[in-house]
Amino acid sequence: MKSIKDATNLTSRDLQAIERREQLLESAKELFALKGFHATTTREITRNIGMADGLIYHYFPEGKKQMLDIILKEFLDDRYLLVEAEIAALEETLSLKELLISLGNIFFAYIAKDKYVLQILLKEKSVFSDEYTERFSQHVSLLLGQTMKRVQVFVDRKEIRSFDIFMMVNQFWSAIYSYILQDVFFGNHSFYHSDREHYLIQVVEYTLLTWEL
């Protein structure tokens, strides 16, 4: 299927096909998150958005497992690559506080905004392939590695304490992940009584206190 990148060469029929495909994926994503992958039927996916029952196999011949694979692949191979690119592009002249705030904002912008995918990731591990699990692990390791490399600069300058760099970085990212998980599962009932912006500032300020000389 043609991509939106080739939009200048797309016909109205092509655009309609792309739109329908995306609508089906969004419907599947919502239902997989709310009901579970196994409990969701292909008929429910199409009827959720008012489409004919058999249409789903025109776009996804292998059915809902193909849809799940696409949803997860796009999240992993597109979103995490964007996160990694954004982090790599951060200016070297940023202060440590600016760096940590930037890292948190990048992660919130690309990862935290899609609650349905996050719910699927947490609830449907049994249907993930080993390849997907391995790629996910690689992305997380790369994220930690990128952060460790940037924080090490401040350690080398003796601007912050020198101890286990992995644990330093893991402490920061664990606080970010914790907020996202609370938001995914509990929403307004989360025990974090602040929005993302204020919470991130709190995390950064606390992190700097624990790292200072």
C-alpha cells in the first residue's frame, strides 16, 4: 500500500484506502486495550466504526493478529526511533536540569500520549513474538545508554556525584515510567496530584538533589 509520504502521487481512492486502514487500526487498538486481544472479534473491530464486516480482510488478510503486529511495530519502530533521534539532537550545551527536562518532555510527547498501546503492551505480553520483545528491550537499552552518556559528561566535569551511572539514570527514568503507568491505569484517580509538566519539574529537582556534590 502506498504511504502518505507519496501523497503527491495519491489518488482519492488511495487516500480513502489509507484512511480506512488507519480507522481499522485505531478501532482495533481501542478494543484490544479495553477488551483484550483474544476477547475482541474482527466483527467488533469493523462495527465499532460502522464498516462492513468483511472489509477488514481486504486491508489485513491475516486478520486481527496482523493488526496487532502492525500496531506494536509502528509504536516500537516509529515512536521509539523518534525518541532516540530527538535525544541525539539535543544540544551539548544544555545544563543538566535542561537536559533532564528535555528528556522527560520527549518521552511524554512520543510515548505517553497513546494510552491504548501502553495498555496493550502491559496486558498482552503473551501474544508478543520473541522478536518484538527483543526489539523492545533493545530500544529501552538504547534509551538508557543515550541518557547515561549525556549524564556521564557532568560526572566527568565533577558537577555531580560519581556513583553507579546506571542506577542514577534508572532512578530518573523509573520516576517517569511510574507516572505514565499511573496515568494509564488510574487516570484522574492517580495518586500523583499534578500534571505532567509540574510532575516532571518535581522529578528533575529531586534527581538533582540526590546527584549534587
